[in-house]
Amino acid sequence: MSALVADTSILARRAIVRSARNPASIMSAVLFPLLFLGLFNLVMRRVMAAQGFDYAQLLPSTVVIQAMMFAGMSAAYYVADDRTTGMLSRLRSLPIHRASPLLARTFADAARSLLSIAVVVGVGVATGMRFTAGAAAAAGYVLVAVAFAVTMSLGMGLIGLVAPTRDSAASLASIPYLPLIMLSSGFAPVDDFPGWLQPFVEWQPVTSAIDALRALAGDGDISTTVTRTVMWSVVLVLVFTAMSVRLTDRAVSR
Amino acid sequence: MNEPDVAQNSAGGGVRVEALTKSFGEVHALAGVTFEARPGTVLGLLGPNGAGKTTTVEILATLVQPDSGTATIAGHSVVDEPDAVRERIALTGQFAAVDEVLTGRENLEMFARLRGLGRGEAAARADLLLDQFSLAEAGERRSGTYSGGMRRRLDIAASLVVPPAVLFLDEPTTGLDPRSRAEVWEAVRELRDGGLTVILTTQYLEEADQLADDIVVLNHGRIVASGTPAELKGQLGATSCAVTLVDAAQLPSVAERLQAFGETTVDAETGSVTVANAGADELVSIVTALGEAGVAVADVSLRQPTLDDVFFALTEDSSPIEATDTESVGAS
């Protein structure tokens, strides 16, 4: 157990240092979310207000979830990098805890997601977002967002285990990202989608997470949205972790 | 290097491989391989792409499970006691697996910490290794800025943060320029002299010749020859005499004339004729004969048989090297 903690913290520290020294990581963790927040507010705020959709209040939660997906996409890149440079093989030939590389990656992405949450929510509050459901709900807001980042990190990390190069891993990871974020409640209400798409939009995990965040900030029913999101996270984390273990064994044997 | 540790670790730090097989789907990467590396020696695994060298190393480094056969490191089975094996080995893979974003020092300290050294110990060890591998001045720079040879040296240094019983070097000089290659060779020689057991894979015959105490030649997952470099060269025997002409147009006639001294082969590219099984006496006769015939000679030399000769002689019955490319997916 102490080996797991020690090895994981050493590797998590490395992963965080790597991100911190990579300008692209900083951009995707901080700058892109802020640009999205600013530009969507600028372009869509009035249009959406006419529909009874308060962008200043609702958009930051969308952008937080979007930033969590960026964290997942960077996981795809870094996992592929470790695999293709032989770092993964080297780590697996060391007498370290078997779970530590994956766990370290997950911790680093959780840390990165905290930074994104702080920046987006900070700017969101400055531009009119309010947390009206109390301090516990606000803390829950952060936890749900981090849990979503961890889920994305594990899921998109799988792409990093199979993609031929780190750059193709980053590109491939953007394929699930776009439909999931666009076909969600994030930018437009579920009712505005074509009827045949609405069941998908309503039930998919990204909508679930965005709705949960909005509820925790004071807009919506906390217990149903958070329950659904936690269930999505538990199921996906279990599936993605099992697949990671399998694919990692295969990845180092090539 | 920390000499007492090495001596302690290398006692019984041998590698035994018996009847090892491994297939990836239809591809038989290893079809029954048996060899032994004695403690404190360098064993060269030599062969073309897809011969099974990397698969062998991956099995020995506990990354891949064999289909059948046994492999032990210092008496510990790689299948049944992977943790004991991992405590005793270090893997330097085909790519220099160091973190480009971290400095040389940070890389070494990280690997030292992962091997259980405390912060202070790890820093001291990093100092020592940076010094030993001539990286002291570059220690505070990110390894991404290093030359290929420097990165390889850092890579090898990272394998030595805790002196292993057995070090695996998988094609350590592939892609390096000649100068970097020489630097890496020097580092490997020092390790061997320090008592480490090294398993070295290479496609370069010269590299195996320079570094290995024993050589195992692999092709298509099978051992086609093994022995010391001298023994392998002995299989081909005598020296040959190579004559380079000033005027390449004379090659055919000269080749015919020199048939009297032994079997001749013409290399149009270098403009030379080689006489097989020719020693110093024949060389003198050849030069005399050419002088009498008025042939202008640019160079005359005696050639020792190289491992290349041995290698091509051993593998010429198999399908050409290019044909093994399909295999390299699984086996290389």
C-alpha cells in the first residue's frame, strides 16, 4: 500500500510537471475554456436570453465540463507519448506498484481539472454566475466536475493505448468530444434538438454532468441529476479501468 | 558506479533461457530458443528485424509472457517471480525512454525515487551518474535538448540508479551517428568491466563483435549460430585479399588474371577485386603479378573475415531480410 502511494505520487508529480511545462497543456486547461466562455457569451447571450436561457448563469457549467473533456484529450496524448517512447515499458519493468502509472495519470488530470474549474468558475462568477444552493452544493460542484474529468481521463486514455502516435491519439480523442459536447444540454436546451435526437441528448453522460453542475449551482433538481451523473461515472470508471488494464498489457507487448 | 553493489548483485546474476516460444497470432516470434548468459559477461543477441531479439528481451523483462519454455534471471523465473526479477533487472529499450520535458537530473532522480531511494540518496546518485556518463554539464537541461548519444547515455544511466544484476540494452545505438555510437560503446565496455551482466540486442555485426563476449545469432525466431566472436569468425576461416584498381574498366580482366591465386569476386561499386583464401604470401604474389602486367593499383589490403560474412553465410538459406518485415510488428 505504501508502495502504491509512494510510486503514484512520484509519477503524478512527473505528470503534473510535464503539463506545467507544456504551453499547449496550459492553453487547453486555461486559455481555451476562457475563450469559449467569453466568445459564446458574446455571440449567443442575447439570442439565448430571448429563449429564456440565462447564459451568464448556465454557460460556465458547460465550459467546465468542456474543460474536463480537454483534460481527457490531453490524457490520450500523454498516454500515447509514454507508450510510443518506451516509457510505459520501462515503468512496467520496474519493481513499482502495477497500478501506479494509471493512478498517477488520473491524479495529474484531476489536479489539472481543479485549475480549469477555478479559472472558469472564477471568471463565470465575475460575469454574473451565482451559486445559490449553498456551500455544500458548491463543494459538490467541484467534486462532480473532478469526477467527470477522471472519467474522461480514463476513457480517452484508452485511445492513447491504441493510437499509432501521440498526435493521432490527440486527434482521435477529439472525435468523441465534439458530438458529445454539441449534442448535449450545454449550449442549447434539450427541447431545441430534433425529436429523434432528444433521447440521446437527454441521457448521455455529458448532459447528465452539465445538468448536475447547473443544479449544484442552484438551477435544477440536485438529487436526480447528481445521482444520474454519479451512476454514469461509476459505470464508466469501472469499464474504462478494466479496459485500461487489458490494453496496457497488450500495448507493452508490441 | 557503486562497485560493491554491482559485485554483490552480479553474483549469480546470470540469465538462462530454455526452449522459449512465443507467437503473436500466426507469427512465431520465438520458435524454441535456448541460451545462457554467464554472470558478468555481455551476451549479444544478433539478428535482422523480426528475428525475435526484442521479444526475447521483453519476455526476460517481464513485459510479455512466453507461450512455453523457461527463463530465469539470477535464478528467478520471469513468469512465476516477476517482482523478484524486476528488482534485479534494468531495461533500456529501443527508444531512449527518458522524459524529454524533465532535465537529465530530474529523470535520474525520478527513476531513483521509483526504485525506493530517499530524496537525498536519489540526488546523490543522480550526481554520480551524471558525472560518470559525462552529462554533468547538461544535467540541468531538459533531456529533449540532448543529442541522440547524450540521450542514450542518460537512458543507460537511468537503468543504473540501483545497480541491476542484469542490464538489457535493446538496440542501444540504432539511429545514432558514429560518434554517439562510439560513446555508447565506451559506456557499455565500462559496465562490463564493472561486472554487470548485459544482454545486448543489435542488428550491427560490428557492434556485437566489439562488445559481446558471446553471441547468439537469431533468425526467424530460431538460433542459427552461437559462440564467441572469434569462434563465429573461425567458421569462415581465412583472410582474403582485396585489390582496388585505379581504372575500373580493367576489373574483368584483372579478376580473370587473379583466378590463379584463388576464387575472385568483383565489387564494381568500390572498383575492387577480392581473392578468397589469400594470405600475406598471396598478397605479395598478386602485387608482383599486377605490377608485371602494368595494372595501376589504388589499394591492396588483407581482409579478416567479419561477422557480416558469418552472418550472411548463416542466414543466406533463409528468406531475405526484407521478407521478415511482416514479422516485425509482433517480434521487433
